[in-house]
Amino acid sequence: MNYAAGRLIHDADSHIMDDPDEVLGYADAAVRTKLEPYTSMVSNGPDHAPQVLPRTWRHQQARPLEGAGPARLPEPACFQYLRRGVHPGAGERRRSGLRLRRRALNRYKLDFCSADSRLLPVCYVPLADFGNTEAFAAETLRDGAAALMIPSACPARHSPSHKALFPLWARCEEAGIPVVFHVGGQGRDSFNPTYFENGEPKVRDWLGGDENFRAVSYMGIPNTAMQTIATLILDGVFEQFPRLKLGVVEMGVSWVPSFLKYMDSSYTAFLRTEDRLRNLTMLPSEYFKRQVRVTLYPTEDVGWVMRNGGEDVVMFASDLPHAEGGRNPIKRFDASVEANPDEHETKFYSDNMLDLIGSALAS
């Protein structure tokens, strides 16, 4: 970032706006014909025209950045997310086709990020089918994923804390690779659109369309993350896998201080009657602070969150190239932490992400 003022800043959220026709080339040859109708619909449909990063950020043009050094780009680590919104709704109901698309998207991501060591690829792993979870995790970790993105929504037929998912957590813990949630992974559990039916003219999103969040639906963004994290902690997953790290990206952070208190109150209320809680060796909030790291939206008060229990939790994120990240997020965040202890700034811009993704940065 050319306005970072010489500081080391690790960016926990940036995106590739993938070209579906380009992604097609990463699918297995035997299944490409199954994906062609999908890519044609996304490429040609007026409501799904893909946005693509400028060609200057493509492979050959990106390679010279390897030697650019601090003057050009002070070694930031950028998580790169394939945009979940490229999947049409019908495809979500066709599991086999969806698996093929996700595998191609993962390969596309890994190849794109191989152009520069400062780009850290995040690859998708489904939780709905135990066998596919294991296969996706093994393949993506073998091929160099820096993090594994899982849905924050609960799978249809089992809890995210199910014992059959323990091999996934063990793989990630052993590899030093985190799992992450990202906005869009809530499924239909985040917000009931009937809330929009208020008898008034329809409110457009800030881009003038219907696809992005509005003030009311924004409030539901972190719901699935909170429920899933609480379930993982209260069911003992973080107790069993103490080195497993979880990132929550682009789902807000202002909820964290009260969530920690509320989770501890649940623990206190049910400790006498639930054996699983008596097996925990710490308060739920302490597991969260040890193992969960969270990004924020630019309008949130990072200084307040850090002063109220989130100093080791909050990470900087630009949301590049999306406009939601704000025109000058560093200026806004600097003002927010001005009254905080000096070490909060370093934790926010660098250390907390290093704690989440450290092994990938070291490799």
C-alpha cells in the first residue's frame, strides 16, 4: 500500500475477481463439458458479468514484484479469496457439479498466487460430506494452500463440531494452516429476506442493485460465525485442538466483546448439567482469544474493540479491490486506535495476522 508510511502491514482480506472462462481451464479435462454451460451463463448473462483484475496483476506481469522490495510493497501478506458469489443458485443444489467447480476454483487460486510469494491462497473445503472434506483438505494442503475456507453456516445434516470432522482439524493443526470463514459462507442462515417486506418502496443497495447488503441485512452478517464458533468451543473442539486457528473475514468485529461475555454466561449457566462443559479447561472467551482472529469493516471502531477484549483478535483488511474497504482505511483505523496503547497498532496491522497465518509466511 503506497500510503502505509513505511509500516509493515499484513492484509487479511483481498480478492480475485475470477473470470469463469479462465477458471474452466483448471478443471479436469473429463468434466469440462459439465462446466461449460455454467461459465457461459456467468460470462454472458447481463447480471453476472465478471469483473477481472487488470492484466498487470496477472502472472507474467506480477512476477517482477518478487524483487520490488520495501520501496514498492513492504512485504504484505494478502489473503486472496475466490469470490463465492460466482456460483449460481442452481449449482448449489447440484453437488457433484459444485464440487467440480470448487476444485477448479482452488487450482485457479493456487496458480494465480504462485506468481508472487506475498499472495497467500485460500482454498475452499466443504463440510457437508465427510469424504469430500478429507479429499479437498488433502489436495489443497498438498498443493500449497495458506488457509482453508469453510462455510460458517451449519451443514444440513451434522454439526460443524461433529467427530467425523476431527481429521480436518488435525490436518490443519499439524500443518499450521488456519481455517477461515468469509462473508457469503452463511448460506440462507444469516438473514431472512422477508425483513425487507415492510410495505415501503424497495431499498437498493449502495451500488444501486439488489445483491449487496443494506443496513438491515448487514446486521445479520456475523450470526452464523457466532453460532458456529460457540459450538466449536462449547463442544470441545478447541480444547482437543489447541493449536488450530480460525479466521473470521469480512463479517464485522463489533460483536466480539459482547459475544465473549455471552458465551461465558452460557458456560456458567449450564456447567452443572453438561459434562462437555466440565471437560473444558478454560472459559470459552479464553479459547476464542487464543485461537480466533477477526477482520473488521472500515466504519467499525477498532480502537474500542481492542480496548474491550479484542486486542489480540482484530486484524487489518483492505478488501481490495472491493470498494467496501473504503477509500483510505489506514487513515480511519489510525484515528480509531490513537488513544490506545502503542502496541495495539502493531497487533492490528501485523502481529494478529502473523499469529493466524505464521507458518504460511515462514514457508
